[in-house]
Amino acid sequence: MMTTLGPIKKLAPIEQLAYLPTDFDAALRYWTETVGVGPFFVMENIRLGDMKYRGQPTDAVFSLAIGYWGDIQIELIRPENDAPSIYNGEYAVTDRVHHVCLFVNSIAEARTACAEAGAEILVEGKVGEDGEVIYVDAGGGPGHIIEILQPMSGSETLFAMMRDAARDWDGTDPVRILA
């Protein structure tokens, strides 16, 4: 049964399109060489604090690459283990949009909006010292996940650096590893 997205839509605009490619390196080449998006910044072996999948603790680990296409983030995700998550199992749709992401100031308000919309929280966890994230299914099922992120302190500066790098990117150094 489909829910109404009204309460979620009012939270914030879409900031990111995220993909779960079957071949991470090939996807990086496609986005940088064919589409011209880049550079991509890679963050490896990410673990969310207090991560839960469908209410149960999980130790899922993933890596990701973020590049900007104008003001829209393109995120490529690579699961690093087979722990329960949206990157394994029924929600692991590949080679098409996996989820979209909204940035919010209050994850508590986002949770309220999701409850009003009847959305199921699939994943929840802490991001850094003071950030939080939830991934919800508002009724569309796999391939229609909405990530709602309350970024941790410092994220705005990091995302601005990535966006600025993309503005005048000349195609050199297309993949950059962040510590």
C-alpha cells in the first residue's frame, strides 16, 4: 500500500542521487569519463554508530564516493560486508537509482514526518559526533528509498569543498581518497 509523501516532501529538497553499482570502479569511470561528473571523493569502510536495520543492530560496513553534478551530489556505494542492510538483500537494487537523500536540520522532525506518512524506517544510525541518518521506505519498496540526513558538524564545509572542486574540474585526478 502506498503512503502519502506530503509530510516527507515538505522536509527539504532532494540533495543527492545514490547508486549501488555492481561494478564500483566501472561506475566511477562512467560518471567521470562519460558524464563528466567529478572529481569523486572516496570514503572507505564507513560504520554508522548504533546502526540498526529494521530495528535490529547490524555491523554493516560500506564505502562511498561522492561527486557533484552542479549542486546535486552523485553518490556511489560499495558494501564491504554482507551484514544486514539496504545494500544487501531485497533493498539492494543495483545499477539504477538506489535512493535519494534530503538534508535536514532535525532528525526528530524527520522521524515525525515519516511517521505521519506511514513510512517504514529501514536503517537508522549516528553519523559522527552529532549527526544522524534514517533511510525510509514510504511505500515504493526497493529502489524507492529516501535517506534523511542530519549532517554532522563540519559536513557543510566538506560538501562545499567537493562542490567547489567540481565547478572548475578539468578531468584530472578523478578519484580522490579521503581519510
